[in-house]
Amino acid sequence: MRLRSRALVSSALATAALASAITTSVAALASDFAEDGQFGFDAEAVVAIGFEPGDVPDAPTQPVESPLEGEEALVLEPFGSVGVLIELPAEPQRIHASVWIRGGEAAAALSFYGADPAMGIDTLAQLFPTGRMTSDGWIELANDVRYDADSAAVIQVTFFSSGGCEIDGLEVRAMGPLAPEELGDADGTSGLGASCEGAADGSDCPVGAACLYGTCRDVAGRVPPIPPNRDEVTDYLAARLRIIFGPFENREIDLPIAEIAIERMRNATDSWTYWNAFMLAVRRLHDGHTTTNSLSDFYLRNQRPIALCFIEGDGDLSHEVAPADPSYLDVLVSHAGTDRNMGLRQGDRLVRVDGQHPIAWARSLIEIHWSLSPTSNHVTYAELAEQLRGLIARYAHTLEVVRCDAAGECGEVEVVDLDEALPRLPDGVPFDGIACDNRPLRHLEDSPPNHAAEAGDSVYGGLVLGSDPEEKIYGLEWESLYSGDGSDGVGSALRSWVDTWEEEDAAAVILDHRSGNGGTLLAPAILWDYFVERRESDAYVDRQRVFDERPTLAEGQAIFDAARSLGLMNVVGSTAPRGADVKVALLLTRDVSASDWLPLGFKGSPNVRIFAPFQTNGAFSTRYQLSYWLGMTYVLASGDTFVASGETLNGHGVEPDIVVLPRQSDLSQGRDSVFEAALAWVREPEPERAPSRKETPR
Amino acid sequence: MSSRSLVNAGLVAVSLSSLSFGVIACGDEEQVAPASGGGAPSSASVGPTSSAASTSTSSGAGGEGAGTPIRTILQRDPFGNVAETQNLLWDGDFEWESAFADQYGWFQGQSANLTLRHLGPDCRSGLKCAVLGPDIIGLAVSSADRGLYVSAWIRPSDGSCEGFRLFLLSEGIYSDGIDFPIPAAAAAPDDAGWCHFEATAPQRDDKSYLFISSTVDGEALVDDAVVREATDGEEQRVEPRGAWVPSADVIERVDAARQTIRRWRGPHEGAPHPGRDAMQRASRGDGRVLYEASPRTMARGAR
Amino acid sequence: MSRTIRRTASGRGSALGLGLLGAALALTATARAGDFDESGRYLPASGAIAFEDFAAPTTFVPEDLDPACVGQVHYVVQATADALSGAEVIVLDGARDCPASFALEVPAGDRSYQATVWLRHGVLNGEIVVDYPEDSGLQDISVRMAPTGRATSDGWVELSTNSLSVEGDLDPDVYLRASDASDDGRLEVDALELVEEGSFSLQSTCDGLSDPICGSEAVCIYGMCREGRYAVPPLPEGELREQMVESIRARLEMFFGGRKTRLEDLPRALEELDRTLDATTPWQFWNGFGTAIRRLHDWHTSASSSVLAVPLRGRLNACFIEGDADLSHGLFPRDTRYADILVSHVGPDAAGLSSGDRLVAVDGQHPIAWARQLVEIDWGYRVATDADSFADFAEALGGPPWAGGSLILKYASSITVVRCPGGDCEPVETIAVADLAPTQGGADVACDNRPSYHFEEGGPDPATHYVFEDIFRGRIAGTSQDEAVFGMVWDTLYGGGDPNGQVNGALREAVDEWKAGARGVILDHRAGNGGTIDAPEYLTQLVRDQRDIAVLPSGIATAGSSAPATAEEGIELYSSYPTSARFRVGASGHDPELPVAVILHRDGSASDYFPFGMKGASPNVRLFAPHSTAGAFSTFIQFNYWGGLRFQFASGETITDEGEPLIGQGVLPDEIVEQKQSDLVQGKDSLHEAALAWVRENLKPAGDPR
């Protein structure tokens, strides 16, 4: 038998590849060192900046000890950021950019501004460590970058350092023209910079490019090259998911799906496919805490801002012209700004995006959109509905909408071409923007009219608009539940409102937390203590052992009991709570993490009702962040929450007591269905007996 | 001090009694000679992994007649020691560490991220490593059916390996593990100035954390930490070779680490972060100063 | 005897502009072979490993010889004064199906060889076979022979292989398999020679296309690295290569395609072709050529070689189809661009898959995205001309290799599926292709994009789905006699110009019967393989009055033309063609009241013209399909070369009576219907159900026969 063993040969290849690649990575770099260790730029470099006096006038350069070359280096203070404008040949081509840093981590990127720089960055390429370094501490960052003619108008090299660092030896070397498929046709119908019709059409962009704002843009420059020891790196990263990721139900359902993308890594032949596959694997874990992001999420502005907010609901006025989808709720306009709204108004309906239901379309973007909002449960999509406008701005080509007037009359399904209806907006041009908070209306005197909170931890409260002061119906509108010590963050504001309700003898409180961003349990504890009778709720347990999978109910009960004995129990409420006789309506829509726990703590209290269209996110965990030079960041949940029944909670949000969908017929008349249902309930003179359900929320 | 810590300390003392009578007689920290047959493994067995081995000195510097070079050039794997693909630590080589993380795979002091970090050739593998001032705690998981092989490298500033205390903490819901000491393989650093700490802890179901602290002044670098399921051969060596009796100070620090671990349980989102805020400002152009490179730096060779 | 040696153009391709091809090979592959003395007598190379001058040839009977050929001898040794070597040649008698085999002795050791042989008065199908013992674990190899360009004044032409690796220690049988492709019984063969040439390469197993072990000169097919050079002619060198590339470029620029494909696809193909100028190996060059042809992105356009003629590994006896995985979107969302891929139907050895299960990924990618990337390697690549139709890829993922399928078995490392027994979907499962067991028996299922059939009686065998050239008709199951809803299931439209031929005769008979006695008709043409234009013309006579709606030139009308650029120019062109070139649909005796539902899925060429002729014919005609047809509105030209190398490309544009060019614009359905996963798991056929429901709503009034 002379068949060659694949394993043997492959491993031999891997070793050879590693050795050769290390050589190659050095050889590929033009700049190099003389035998005495002196650094020298490549004679053919198209950009060679030593940060010597006059190289970059007025830049914060200064003499440093053992500079990479010359006498001086660019010096960044902690949290410092510097941009250096450079010129590159206008012809589309591939370049190799490199720079050396010392003393601290830096995010170094090439920002290509298109023909209209006011639109912001068209293409972003980041420089990553090559592994080459010097004995005196200089570390090389580099990447191969390609650009099209349109992108090369203005090019800025940007540096940011959180801890401060020295920067020297910036070099750009031309690496030759783009390949024909990258260059595309002369008529601009293919290749980098070619026009495309949204993400659905983006698969015709060259490899390593995506259809953004209707143009094929390079995205391969956002990631490092495929590592020479790819098998080791792939196995190491794949193991991170199996070892760290904790939520049991999502491990059971979603981890196998995530690992499909790991297969793609093993077969990838280009850097974007390889690294995007890993980040896709993380997103496919399908957990509210488990996310990915990159430098581009910080640097690339939305070139097509849309002053519309979408929300899932019941398009009851328009089902004749556009039947409801069997799988997804209708998507409605929650509220709109006065311009950049495509003529849509509150209550209009978004039927399809590029031929698919808006939610189905948004879900499909998991392949390319690194900052797609995740959900732990497998049945709700509030996160995507809230994120829709940003996704549409980047990836959509046509929308199908139904417009309805205040009288409830709706037109036919109308196709809107985004390029015509909503041109890109230059940076700095003002427009009437609005924030999306899943609240079609705000109901407090000092609520921000544009729905944009002054700060992340702003808390708005007071008597509910439209109520009689004698009714003593108070409202609270806020998003954050962060408090590190019970007083910072939203802690003091929540305590202050609790005191107010007590002092004013509030009859009812409507807690409007319809965009709950989470925080810590110290914040909801302030509300639980006031309204809820003391009880043991749940126990969060960190992942204990590699390959732990979902325990049986009996094992789960044992874990719950063990957690109790170790003092790990989440006990909510207080003995004889002062607000036990106050009716509490908790309004929810898109609520994650601590904002999952908030309703969990309230669930079942006699004086409390939860009003929402569906369950919350179900992210009953915490998470850990791992970031590779800010260019590839992934966050993994690593634990799960047990209840007395032995069940685990992650993957199942808290269900509402009263299910209320925003109705198109209400929205078109400027009414807030969920709020009105809550207000009607708190006004009921004789509250019905509260449900005595103590079971696990499902 | 929690009763848990006392129990653990006791367990360690008992486990040490089988090694050397001198340990029991010694109330304060006294280094215990390696047990017979439990000597330090050969450097081959603890040396750099294949990834770390990819570190090499470039021939671009030095050389006969070239005089003393001002620097030498090295090549490292920018992803660190990935040869340990099944490392049960979240990020044993620190290569995925970021100042922007509000919860990372290593805690330091009271923080859920490193507060002291180092970048460059002084690190042992890859590009990044931790700086030991306040104690650090590495997050890991245990194995349901095998002991845990633990390895970590520390580069001291005083040339001695004796001032460091490493434990594989047991902090979980099963209460079946001890805080297992990880001793130095040798009293002195290797030629590169690194001390290797290594041991195999017995199987435990409790979650594991790698606790690393220094009892001496001066900062030290920590790098290339590994916790993995022990091989059959490694499982034979579960006694803490060359260990010590933890001092009251170390037991208190272990207890403080345990409190830090518990403090960060459960959800934590939305804490203000000056770094992230600065980055967002910079991405908007706020606070980023823009300079124009001189034409002389464009399309021309090196000076 | 004297003879002069010359370099000649060789091969039938010369008439098609490939004359340079033969000449191009002149400088290659002959360095180590024998040569001629001053008298013109051929002398083997001094270092020749084996030489057969056919005075008393050693024949060989391969184990795989067709039993019908056993004991037959199809050559004679004939003394002739102008034998190339020695005094004898062999003359093959033209029995193409029973090739003659002549043994070659090879020494022990791992070595690389090149074989040459000479022929005249015919065309030789020649290949060198290395047949290893069963227990060696190695697979037999077959290396094709092609002209080197050396020829003699008295008509001898040299054929050669590229270098081939032989593991002599395993005592393989090495032999020339020869048959007369010219069929006239005059083919003379002489001077079979084996010399050492090239570097030895070991046979290797591999795990899918991305396994680096095969390197750039081999392709991982069915889990083994296949040396590309075994299946292609030698590498043309230097100036002759440039001339050859220029020659092929000229063929394409002059004759290829219609407006869409010439403007969008031809430039990409020509860029690919230009890269072959830098090729350094036969496989680089010829696979580059094949890739250029495949990049023309046309349903009629393909290149083929013997690279796929290798042993099968494993079995995935399942057919896949595009659809809507409505049961499993909660688990795995739909792709932005591509439809979901579902299991349509299965036979034995289908990895436990059932109708309605979902194929989520191949090697981690969406199956269609994965299949599209095979353009650079798959010599069986089939793509719709319409850029938005991917049905050919879905159909080829599974099914038998003899029907052009088995892409997964050929090239993949793993597949990921979601099984949904009874509608309850299970977690995803990844299956290693290497773990798919070989056949345990039972028929291969053909893939015809029909999950099931719906005749009251008869119809295709649901166990095999073998429709092929047959035409099935009958009353639709579940309908009443009074409803009189009839259907037809067929894939061919090859009328061949004979109004009474098997296809046209059956179609005309069906039309007459339906006009006489049907109240509704369902035409199920979901695997439309095309044919000739007469067949769709006859079918349209059921539903519309006579009219000319397009012209179909037989090949491109004006060399290098991408016309028409405007509707005006199109109308002018339309009018300029003779009426014989027109697509004439309908007949005066059609039945305007009869509801006719046409079900489509993967349909090209004549199967594009058929729905084009039916669409909009009357309110009583409705097309049901998940997407547009292939848009292959043209005819094609074929080119054949030695060694099993062939290619063909589309030529000509179809122009409507309104001046619109049609190529690349598939026919869109009136009603877009996808197979639903929820239907498939219940044994329902979503497209048929939709068509039947529509027909029932629109039944022709009873008692109104025509």
C-alpha cells in the first residue's frame, strides 16, 4: 500500500508553510535592516516617513531613545489620536503598508476617502502585527491593501493608542496592479468601486469586497493575512468557542451551526473569507452577549442616515395589499424625523427589503455585518428591527413599503429605490435625526422629543402626560441598568424616583424600559426592593468544565442548591416592600442581560404586569471580550443562569403578562398601543388578582 | 479569610507533609526542596512550544566584522502560542488582550481586565504579556475527567524565581477542588531570564482560575500560561513538587482574588470607558489632530 | 526508402482555427523520444525504456474489457515497405468499442515516463494505461495521447503523452489502449515507445478541493489527487503558444454569444485566456483555457476533458433542489442572495437524508456559493446564461456522476445538513464526505427537480426519476373525471425537424387530445434539457394563435457583433432575417379557454423558447417556477480535439419582434413558487399544488370540446 497519508503530508506541509511564511513575511517587506541593525526604507517606496523634522510639519514628533531610524519618532499620548495625510498613485493598485510602534498598542489604519471626502471613509484598511520586532522594542504593523481609483482621492493614515506609544518608519510600497477581476470592466459594472445593488447583489463583487452604499468596497484590508500556521490558529480559535462559550441551550442548538463557519476557515483561500468566517462563527452562537466588531465599526460613519425608526407589530391596515408573513411580524414605522424619511410616516409599513421580509433580509446579513445585534432566544427579532435603518442604509437597494394616512387608508405596495429616494449625506450636513427606542411616543414632560437620551444613563421620570395629577400615575423612561456600586450610573436616579413615588404616594408607576441595554443587577435591585416581596430568583453560574453540556433537571436542581449554599443566589425584593400596593406596569420590547433580569425579578408579583409584544432577549449570562489589535474583537458569554426547577434561562427571555403588539391602526393615528394598554390597566379601579405564577419564565 | 481558604491551605499543608517534614516545621514561607523523583522536567519538556519556537533571531544583524549591532531583529508568531490549541485559559498568551475590554480573560487586582501590560520582545511568546504588580487571575475551566497540567512563565526583575506564588484556584459550585500550588521548576531563571512554573493538579469539577502573585518588590512579566487536560504521563505527577506553605499574606490575597471573581459574576454592561469614549471621539475626528505629510516623503526612496 | 520529416498542423481542430494548436506542440514532448536516420527510418531513443515496432506485438487483455469484446482481435500485423520502424505496422479495423491493447514492459522503481506512438491514414484514440494490482491500494491511471506536431512526408503523425508516474515495484500492467476513431479500417500504427521523462509523483489521498496536498498540478477528485497533465495535451511553447491563444481569442471574439454574454462575460473570459500565456505546465495552460471557456457563463458553453474519468468514491444518492426552508429558518436564516437548498428526493445510500431535509452548507459555505467557485476547476461546470438562475448548480450537487451530478462527492470535504423528520428539525449535523459509504446497491436516482409525480396512473418511476427522452401523459391524481385535468411530464424538446418523430409526434398528439377532451392541463417541464425549436412551436399551438415572435439565427450573423444596442436596431435586424429563421408560435385552431399551467425549474435552450412562446399567450396560460429559466437563447458550435479534449460555445442572439435581445434573459414565471420545506416533509410538491389549484380555479367550461 503506497497511498500517502494525508495527515502526515499535511502536517509536513504545515511546518514547511510556517517556516517559509515567516521568511516570506520578512522578505515581503521592502524596508529592512542592515547588519548593524540600522533600519532603511525601501528605495522604491512611494511613501517613506521617518517622522523627522519637516516630514510631517507640526506633528507631535520628538527625539526618542533608539529611534527606528533618524532621530525622531511620532509620539502619541495615552488616548491620543493622530492622522497623517499622504498621497498615493491615483491608479488602482495593491500596496504594502507598514509602520513600527513601540511602548504600547496602537490601532494603525489607512483610511481611503472617495471622490467626495465629505462622505467619510470609503475603504478602511488596518495594519496588523507581522511578528517582526526588534531587540529595542519596535514592533512592525503591516498589511497588503488594495484600492480603486475612486477611493484614492484622499488617504489618511490614522493612529490611536490607548496607552500611548512611539511610531516610526511609516512606509508604503507599490505591489502592482489589481487583478483583472479586482479591476473589473471598463464600464464599471464589476470590480472594486463598481456599482452594485445591495448585499444581495454583493456576491458579484470581487473576493474580499462587499456591496456597501451601492458600491463594491474592499473589506479584506480590515483583517490580517491568513496565518502561515493556519491549522493551529484555526484549531485554537475553534477551541475558544467550545471551551469558553457557556449558555447551554445555545451550545446545544447554535454551536454546531457556528462550527460550520470554522469549516469555511479550513477551506478559505483568501484572508477575508478566513477571518470573516471566524467572526461569523461567533455571531452564529446566537446569544445576546456574544458579538463581534472591528475598527471599522468605530471609523466608518453611516453615509446614508435615515430618520426613521422601525418596530415589529401588526400591520392590520394593510394585510389586504400585503399579507402578513407566516414566520415574521410586520415591520412598521415607529416614528420618523421631518426629513430623510423617504416620505414615510408613523404607521407606514416596510413590507420587503430587496425582495425579502425585512427581518429575513436583516438576518441574512449575519454573513457580512460584524456588529449585527444578537438575540439569545430563537423566536424574537426586536434587535434587528431596531437596527434595520442602519442595515438598510448600508446594504439595501430597494424597499417595498405601504403608506397609510391618518384616516387608516393605505395605498398599494410601492417600490422605493434607495439611491434615488435617499442619497448619501455629506458629513456635517444637519438633518432632523431621531433615536430609535421602540417607543412610538414619549409620555413624560421632559422626555426628549427626538427620543435621544442626553446620556446613556439618563433617567426620565414624572407624572404621565395625559393623566390627571390626582391619579398619581408616574412614569419612568430609561435604557441603562448600569450601576457599579448602587449609586453610580443610574443608581442614584432610580433611588431618587423611588423616594419620589414614596413621598408622593404614587398609585401606579409605568416603567417604560422598551430599549433595555442591560447593566448590572444593582440597578434593578433598587426597583425590586421597593416593589417586590423578597424571594429567591435565580443563580448565575460560570462555566465550570470544558465540554460541560446542558444538565438534566435533577443536575440543574443540584447546581441551583449548591449555588444557594455558596451564597450565589440572586435574591430579589425586600421583606414588606414599601411599594407593594403600587401598581406597576413594566413596558418592554428590546431588553437584554440585566434588562432580562429586571422583568425576571418582577415576574409574578401581584402588583406588577409586564406589557410587551414578545419575550425579552434571554441573555442570562455575562461575557468576556477578546480583541486582536482592535481590528477583530469578539465577545463570548460564559455562563448560564439556573432556577429552582433546574432549568437554565439563557436562550429564553421573560414572557409578558399582557401581550401587546404595536398596531398599524394605532400608529397611523399617533397612538402608542403598548403604552395605552398599560395605562388602561393601571387605571382599572379594582386590579384583577395577580397571577400567582412562579414558574420559570418561558 | 473565608473558611474555604483555610480548608484549602490545610489541604495544601497535608499534601506537602508527604514531601518534607521541614514544611510542617516551618511556619513561614520556606522553599521546599523538590521531592525525590519529582525533579524539574527537562527543558525540552517545558521549553517554548512550536509557536514560541518560531521566535528567531534575524541574520539581518550582527555578524563577524559588523561591530556591535544597535539592534537585532526577531520573528514571533503574532498570535502567540497557538500550538496549545486546547488551552483551557481564555487567552493564555495575552495576544487578544485589549485596554478596551471591560471584562477580559485575566483579572488584575480589583479590575476585570489587566491594568498593567507589556508589548514587545521582552515578552516570551507572541507580542503581548502581562506585568505583575497587583495579582492577576486567569479565567479557565476544569476537566470533567482529567487532571490539569499547568504551565506559566515569569520573568523576574531580581533574577530569582522564589518570590512568586501561583495557584490553580478552585472556585466553583462543586466545592471539590483545592487551591493547587504551581511551583517553580528551578530556583533561578533560564538563560533568557524566565522562570518556569509547572505542575499537574488533580482532577476537579470546580471551575479553575490561575492565580499569579508576587511577594517581592519590582515588576515581573508573565507570559505563555497554559492550563490543559493532563496527559496520562502528566497525571502521574499530581503532587505539588517544590511547593510551599502559603503565608497568611498569600492566603489573604487568594481570598481577595476569590472576592474579585465573585464580584464580576453576573451581567456587567455599560460601564463608562475612557478609552472607548476617546476612540469614538477620534473616529468622529474629534480630538484627532490631522497633519499633512511633506511632499518630500512621497514617491521617493529612503534618505 | 527515404522520407522527410516536417512539422505539420494536425488535428481536426485546424479547420476550426486550431491548426496552430498542433503546430504549437511541435517543440514539446519530443526531447527524449526517438528520431529518424538519414534514410528516414525511425530509430528509438538510445535510452528508450520500451519500444514496440509491431513485428510481433505483445497484446494485453485488460480486466475491464467489455465482455462482448473478449476473444476478438481487431488489428492485423501487416508488412509494409514504408513502415515507420521495422517492416511491419498494425492496422486497426475500426472496431471503436473493442480497443486493442499492447503491453509495455517497465522496470522496477518509482519513475516518470513519456509514451509516443505513430499513426497514419486515420484518427487514433490512444491512451497509456497503468493498471496496478488490486492489492496495491493504488488506482489505475489513464494518460491520453495527443499530437506532438512531428509528421512525415508519407503521412505518419506522432502522438505523445505528458509525463506519467509509474511505481514499477508494484508490477503494474502498462499498455497502450488503441482504437480507430475514423472507423474506416485503414488506420496504421507503428513505433510505440516509452522513454523516461519528467519527475515522479506519488498517488495521494486528499480531503476536498482545498487540501493542499495535491498541489497546483493535481485536483482532488473523489478523495484522490488527480494529475491534471494526464488528461490534457502537452504544453504549447513560445511563439506558437501566443499564436494559439490569439487564434482561440479570435474564435471567441468573432463567433461567441449574444449581446449580454459578449458585453459582460466575454471580457472576463478573454482575461482568463490571456493568463495562459504565462503557463509553465500543460495543466496550467489547458485548465486556464478550460476556465476561460467556463467564464463565458453560458448554458450552451462548456469545455470537457478526461480529467473527470476517474473512479467514484462513496455514494450520495440524493437530489437537491432550491426552495424555502420555512421549517428551519429559526435555526439557520436564509442567505441574502441564494435560495435554501433542500432534499428533493432520495434513493438508497443517501446518508440517511429524506425529502425536505436541508443542505445548509458544503465545506462551510452556502451550497450554491460553493458550487459557483468550481468554475476554476470543474470540467463538468454547467451554468445558466441568466446571472440570477442557479438551478443547474443545485441539481448537480447530488445525483449520479453519469448524469453530470455528484459535485459534492467529487470535490467536497464535508456537508452540513438539517434533518427535519416529520417536520421537527434537529440540530445541524456535519458529515464528512469521506465517510459516505460506497454503494450498497439499488438504482441511482436522477435529479429532475420533481420531488414527486402526480398522475392518476403510470408516469415515471418515483424510485429512479428516469424521465430522460420519455414523455409521460395522463390524468392528474386527485382530480375527478369531470374535472378532466391532464398533465405531461417530459424533459426533452428534441423534435429534430421531423413532425412525426417520437417527440414531435407525441406532442402533437397530446395537443390534439387536450383540445378535444381536457378542461385543464399541467405541463411539467422542470428539467428542460432543450432540443430543437420545432417542438416548442408545436406545443404553443395549444394555447395561442399563429404569430412570429422572434428570430433565431443559426450562429452569430455578423462576426464580432454585439447588436442590437437599441430596440430600433433590433427591429431592423429582426426584419432582415428570412422568415425561415423565425420562431413561429401558435396555430389558428388553438383553444383559448383551456387553462394551461407550465411548471418550470431548470430549463435551457429549446426549453427557454418553450416558456417564452407560452408566456402571455392568453390569460389562460400561467408559468409557475421559483425563478427565471436559463436564458440560453442561442445555438452553439462544438470543437473536438485529440485526447478527449472538447469545447463548445454559444453563438448567435435571439431577437424578439420588438427588437429585444434575449440571451441571458431567462423567462420569468408568472407566479414565483418555491418548494417549501414544510410541504416536502409531508410529501407535497409545492409547485404542482400551486399549478393544480390555479387550473382548478380556471377550468374550461364542461362540454366544450374543440
